[in-house]
Amino acid sequence: MIARVLPGDPARLALGPRAPQQAVDALRAELHLNDPIFVQYWYWLSGVFTGNWGISLFTQRNVLIDVSEFLPATVELILAAAIIDLALAIPLGMLAGRMANTFVDNTVRIISYIGIAIPAFVVAIILQLTLGYGLHIFPIIGRLDQSIQPPPRITGLYVIDGLITGNFSVAANALWHLVLPAFALALGPIAQEARILRSSVVENLNKDYTLAEISHGLPERIITLKYLMKPSLIPMITIYALDISSQIANAFLIELIFNWPGFSRYGLNAMLSKDLNAIVATVMVAGIMFVVANTIVDLVVSYLDPRIRFQAESEE
């Protein structure tokens, strides 16, 4: 609805400034742009459930085809960022929390502040200049080297498809291309979640059950891994799920910098060209990601905190 009331004629933008007015009027009629907004919404809604998401003015294809083509690249990037995020945020947060107010804790906190303050696109450019152009360690654009053909499409995720089809060199090359954009995308969430986990660990260290375990002489490793980590992870996991699900709408700068043919970049182009059907699809897919992420985090939190699960069962 907002996209349709914003200034600008999608038909004129699609056909260009030199197109005759008759062609513009015909395209407006084909897209039902002359109808009231609620009628346009009905046309869109009736087509969604039959696989007709409308024609993209940018690609001239069914938007559902565009989603199936561009979304896997962004999903692969987000999954890689999620793995890096989890692999670094938990150790940093636990280490800082267990060694609160020490040199290690202060160092982690300073790194966290820097990670939160620096935008992801700045991190991406720095990584490109240093590890790409400077040291030539990682590739800086695309999902694969130009000399390598993509694996047969199964999931659309090059690493997974390469492993499934036995093209291990393709999977390794795709994984190598993922490192820089995934780390640039994950740095901000890593910093935020490490700080949240550190605060949660410090708070739980002063709880009665933790003090009782320490007084009974339980080894520090058991206290940390078995009794301290699970309740401390709950606030962090909640933010983690929201951070990851929001990346599908926030990854467009990373995809532009690394020339990544993903869904976020597709959505940005759709907004710049006022491609109405593509804009609606982008928002809908992002909304579905948020719903799925919140559902998963509810299940994970209920596992980490049995009190939530028992309360839900008692209410039933």
C-alpha cells in the first residue's frame, strides 16, 4: 500500500521516459494500477495462492521465479554469517563474563563497542582492501570463480549442492567466497550478542544456585557448561534469532559491495525502480523469515529454560 501511494509511475519507470503515453497507459491497465488500492490488493492476493506473484518490471518474469533464483544466495550468506556469529559470540561472551572486570573482559568489551559502532559496509570494504586486494587471501566478488561452473541446482546453496553432487572443489570455492561477506555481515551481531551474554553470565554468577555450586566445590568447567551457560544463553538466543532474520532485509549493502547475486540486492533494485510486485514479495519473504525465526527461538528457549515448558504444559 505504501509503495503504491508513493510518488512515481511504475509503468513510466519500467518503459522509460521516451516511451509513448499509449504504451504507458496500456501497461498501467495490465498492472491494474488504475483500480482502487483494495482492488489491486485482491488481484495480488488471489494470485499468490496459485503461484502467480505478478510480473516483475525489473526482470520481466514471475516474481516467484525471481524469489526462487535470488533467495538461496542470500540464505547461504545469512547461514554462513549465523554460524560465524554463534561460533564467536558465545566464547567471547562466556569468557568475558567468567573473567569480569579483568583485562580479558575489558578487551572483549572494547572490541564489542567497536564492532557495534562500525557499519557492516565499512567492515566489508576494509576486509576487501586488506584480505582481498592487499594479501590476496580471499576472493572479493561473486559466489564462485569465473572459471568454475555452478553445481547442479538442488537447494540453490552452492556449498550444499557441491557436497551433495560430489563437486568438492566447487563447494570449497563457494565456501571460500563466503568468508569475507559473511564475516562482515556477522560482526555487528557478534559484538552485540557477546555483550548481552557477558552481562547475563555476570548476573547469573551472583545467583544463589551458582554460589551453592561453587561452595560445594564443583569443578569450574562443569559449573560453566552445565549450570551457567543454559540460563545465560536465553537473552542472547532471543537477540540472535532476530538479528539473523533481519539480515535478509539488511544485507543489500554487503551484496552490493561483494557483487553477491542475492535477494536483498534484488529487493533494493525493486524499490529503486518501484517494482510493486517485487517490493511486496520482498517484504512478505522478510516477514516470513521473522515469523520462522521467532518460532524457532521460542522452541529453543523452552528447551533452555524448562520452567517455560512446564508452565505452558500446566496451562494446557
